[in-house]
Amino acid sequence: MLPLGTTFLPSTPMTHSDPIVVQGWEPGGPPTWLLRRQLRDNKPNTTALDFSEHSLGDFKIKKVARSLAKNHYLTTLNLRSNRISDHGAQALAEVLGNNHCLTSLNLSDNRINLCGTQALANALKSNYHLAKLDLRYNQIGDIGAQLLADMLAQNRYLTSLHLGWNKIGDMGAGVLAQVLERRNCPISLKLSGNEISDSGAQALAGALVWNGCLSSLDLSDNPIGVTGRQALAGALTLNSYLKTLALKRYPLGVCDEKAILVWNQRIDANDASMLADMLVGNNCLSTLRLDGNKIGNKGAQSLAQALQKNHGLTKLSLHWNQIGSVGATALAEALQQNNCLTKLDLSTNDINNNGAQALAKALANNRCLVSLNLYKNEIGAAGKQALTEAKTQNGRLTHLDLRDNSDNVTDISGDRSDWG
């Protein structure tokens, strides 16, 4: 009998896109037989399985791998947080070498080290179907990054690789950059939360200059200094392929030396000015995320000037950047001329009624913006009223978040935006 709270087979007919999600099991007692049965049944409607946070361990993962080898329909498998180490990864790698269906595999938050990484890399050299691989929060390091770089030199089918929080430093970033310079197939690369500093950022910037295979690059929460940021901004003035760039900073958790270094090297107004210069000439970048930095009003003004001339950026996130009403007013002026930006996130800043009213005025002339996030600012009743009326008159804006402002506004209009 299944435990209370477990979702097994839905009562309604499933479509090919409906994942089977199993929930409600206590850690240490996961139903391995259930996962194996789903794989062995080989039903066409079972295309996705989510067994995240089930602490399966290597022994049970080996059993799962044997069942996966006999399955011909599963395209998505989530094994996040399952205490998988090198032995489990090796078992899965043996299957990947001959699997022709799986397109997405999530192995994040496990214990995969060099041997497991090498096995996965070798398997993917001959795998022509897996498109997305998530290995964040493992123990890959620089040598593991080199193994994966060698794989990327031969694999032309992987389109998304997440290597965040894996203690990858400048050496690992450098070998990845060397392969990316020669690669001619698009890929999204996430390296957030690693130990990449200026030299690693410069190497990746070189890859951006010489090749257009990178469609998305996430370098958030790395100790990249001024020199590295200058290199990235300069590269993007020449690059016409990158769609998404993330340089976010996350709040300090455990205050170790690396965390403090990253926090002290947040992007400031001068860096924002460099990025603004890049945006003037770059109409390919569609998403820029600078959350958790300190660009302030001056940085917001620089970006606003660039938005008046930029015709490519559709999503700009400036969450938690010490932006006040002066910066918000500058961005409002840009919105009156910009006909491309669809999503703007100004949450957790210092914007008051003056900035809110300026944004409301801009919405009268802007017919492109669909999402405006002003959560947790200092907007009072007058600012809320101006924005609410502007949204009603605008007709295009569908998402307006005014929660947690100075007058305890709790309204949120429209669905939350999907930033991808």
C-alpha cells in the first residue's frame, strides 16, 4: 500500500508531457521498486519521472540504471539529491552510452566526484540525444571541468550544461573557454557559485569574441573583479549570439573567505556604465540579470540611457541594487522611448512615490512592457494608486507586483513572470 500523500498514477489520462511525480516518502525509505517498475513497464505515456530528494544511494541507483537500459520512452529523469556518488554515476553512464531517448538528466545536489564525472563525460562523447545535463552542487572541480570540456569538444548535441557550485576555478573556466572557442553548436553554460576570478572571466570573454556557440552564460556569485567584468563587457560589444547573461550576487550565507570576496566585488555604477556601453551596440542580448549588486541610481541612469538606443533587450532584472527614485525616474524616461523591453524587475530597492509616479507616467506611452516588479520598495498609497490606474489604462501590462511596500500594499496583479 502506498503511503499517505504519495502521488503515483493520476486518475485522469496522461499526456506525453505529464511527469509522474512521487512525493511523500520519508528519507531513507524510497520506493525504488516504483521507479524501476515505471521504467520496465515501458509505457509510451511515461516520458518524465521526478524522483528528487529520495536518498536512493548508489546501490538502488544501480538497479534503476538496469531498468532504464530497457526503457524506450523516458525523456526526462530527475534524480536530484539522492546521495549518488561515483559508483551510481558510473552505472548511469553505462546506460547513457546506449540510450537513445533520454534528453534531460538532473543529477544535481549529489556526491559525484572525478570518477563519476569521467564516466559521464565518456558516455556523452557517443550520446547523440541528451540535451540537458544538470550537475550543480557536486564535487567536480577543475579537473572534472576539463573532463567535461573534452566531452564538449566531441559532443554536438548537448545544449544546456549546469556546473554551478562545483568549486571550479580559473583553470576549469579556461579549459571550457578553449573548447567553446572551437565549438560550433549552441550551448547554455551555467557556472554560478564557483571560484572563477578575473583570469577565468577573461578566458570566457575570449570565447565570446571568437565564437558564437554560447547562447546563455551564468557567472553569478563568482569572485570576478573589475578586470574580468571589463573583459566580459568588451566581448559583448563584438558578440552577436549570446542571449542571456547573468551576473547576480546572492546574499551572504556562511561567511567564509570566498563568500566575503564575492560579496565585496559586487557590480557597481562604473560596471553598470560599461555594460550600458555594451548594450548600445549589442542588439542580440535579450536577458540581463544583475540581481544583488550595488549599481545605485548612477548605474540605473547609465542603463536607462542605453535602453533608449537598444533594440534587443527584452528582460532586465535589477532586483536589490540600491536604486532609488532618481534611478527609477531615469528608467521611466527610457520606457517612454524603448519599444523592446517586456519585463523589468526593480524589486527590493529604495523607490518611493516619486519614482512610482514617474513609472506610472511612462506606462501611458509604453505598449511593450508586460511585467513590472516593484515588490518591497518604499511606495506609498499615492504611488500605488498611480501605478494601478496606469496598468488599467495601459492594456498591455499584465503583471504588476506592489507587495510589501511602505503602506503594506498586498496587491499583485497577473501571474509571476517567467525569467527562464
